[in-house]
Amino acid sequence: MRYTTVVESNDLAERVAAGDFRAAARLMRWLDDGDPRALPVYSRLFDRMGHAMRTGITGAAGVGKSTLVDALVTRWRAAGLRVGVVAVDPSSPFTGGALLGDRVRLGRHAEDPGVFIRSLASRGRLGGVSASTALVAGVLDAMGFDHVVVETVGVGQGEVEILRHVDTTVVVIAPGHGDEIQAQKAGLLEIADILVVNKADLDGAEDAAAHLEAAIALSDRDARKPRVLRVSAREDQGIEGLVAEIDRLRGEGQARPGYPRDERSRTEALLADLVTRESGVRLRRLLDLDAEARTIVDAVAARRLDPFAAAEALLEHLLK
Ligand SMILES: Nc1nc2c(ncn2[C@@H]2O[C@H](COP(=O)(O)OP(=O)(O)OP(=O)(O)O)[C@@H](O)[C@H]2O)c(=O)[nH]1
Ligand SMILES: [Mg+2]
């Protein structure tokens, strides 16, 4: 394994801080791969982070999340703000395939130096996508982007984990498929700071919005009940209102720490993800290379040791 020299990591950190897209892309790849060369670079950039507004956009496949992100990016760019986007893509054909032909890519802004778009595959990687998302968002923050948007398909626990790394969560629903009932069942109403009924140009949007408003009125959430906004991302309707609501929540968050989410709870989420990821990496290395660890595995396989005791022994061995 190759470690970067101090000079190399200083140089890369400086280029990232200066907004160099290629340097940033390289650092993001290292972070995503768990490459140790990322560590000194990230740590040099750390004190530049903490300024970007982080917004999560989630909802079922095909509800129009990317179209909405695209509309938001256009609005923020018009206001002179720079935007970084992390699109977490389900790489499994079972969750992502059905709508692939119809999905919107954010290519329209690809030539704009004020916009940086990064896709992260959500499956098949060591340690899960949640840590990677938070780290990549951190790099965008250090690059001086005003807004960082994380788009993720809201299907399960993994996605909810990702959203612990943003300040404000926008849950998107589209009319016509009982989507509002699904979202309610999946617990998306509980994590929403803002609810968007997209495709408001289609029949059924008003019913979906009314259903959501009723569900929220009945819910036992306190003052943090999300507003329901009617939007048509494709027709560029209602985007202004969404931008204003994101800003309003940020203002409230500054006036009243902990709302919607504060730095401390985001830090806790990041550390939990990193410890999980790092211990996973080290454990696998140990199991591959370490004689004592292999003896422990053999003992369980031969039923001489129970798995809990073995796990305990491996943890101890890991921390030595
Ligand atoms: N009628 C209507 N269609 C829309 C609207 N917004 C998006 N769409 C369409 O919905 C389809 C899916 O849009 P995407 O933006 O790719 O949806 P997504 O939620 O990002 O999809 P995934 O990333 O695959 O989960 C596309 O055909 C869009 O043109 C809208 O406001 N009204
Ligand atoms: Mg999308």
C-alpha cells in the first residue's frame, strides 16, 4: 500500500481548496475506495468545512428527484450560488432498472464551473455508501460550494442513514401510484423537513397533497411538522417556494440550534459510519492475513468456540 508524502497531500489539498475539479474527483475516489492516501488530504481540508447548506432529496424511483435537483440548481446558479450534487445511484438492477430509460441525468449543468456533480454507487462496496456520501459532501463543502445536494432513492434503511448527514431533508412524492401511502409506510414522513408533491401538473396531485396534509396533522410530530409544497419540476412551477422554505429552515436552524439537524448529530452519524467502515476494512485484512484470527475462525467452524465469544476475541485482537 502506498502512502502519500506530506508534500503530495498538501498539494492536492490546496488544489481542492482552490476548486480544482480534477483534484477533487481524485480525492473523492480515494475516499470512496477507503484508500488511505485520502486521510492526510481530508484532514488538511477539514477546517474549511462547515459552511455549505446540505439538502437531501429523497423519494421513490421516478418521482422526479433529479428533475427537481436540476430546477433547484438552475435557481441557485441564477442567484450566483455554487452547487455541488451527490447522486447516490442504486446500482442494483432490481431497484434502479425499471425506470432507467426514463430517468433524468443532470448533464445540463455539466459544463458549468459553478456546478459539480458526482455519482456514487450505492451497492457492492465496502462499508456502505453512507460514509462515502458524507465524506464527498465534506469535500464539496471545503471547495466552497454554497449548496450541497444529496439525491437518493428513498427505499430503505440505508437511505435514511445517508440523510443523517444533511441539514434539511426534502421528501418527494408523485401522484398516481399510492406513493403518498407508501411514503407514509416507509417512515418517510417522519424524516421529512419539507414534503414536495411533484408532478403537480398531473391529475391526483391535489389528492396526494391533501392526504399528506391530513397525515401530518394527525401525526404526533411537534412543532417540526413539515410543510407540503406543490411543485412541478418539469414545468418549473413552485421551485421558488421550495428554495424559500429551505432558506427559512436554515434561518430557523441558526436561530435555534438542533433544528432541523445540527452539527453535533451530523458529526455523530459520520463517526459511527467511519468507525463501522474502518473496523470492517481492518477485520477483513485481519481475517486474510493474521494467523491468530484464522485460528479463531477455525475454532468456530469446528464448533469448539461459540460465535459471540469469537467476535469478542476478534474485536480485542483488532484493537491491539
Ligand atoms: N408530468 C411531470 N413529469 C415529471 C415532472 N418531474 C419529472 N417528471 C418526469 O418523471 C420522469 C422521472 O424523472 P426523474 O427526475 O429522472 O426522477 P427521479 O426521481 O430522479 O428518478 P430516479 O433517479 O430513477 O429514482 C421523467 O420522465 C421526468 O421528465 C413533473 O413535474 N411533471
Ligand atoms: Mg434521479
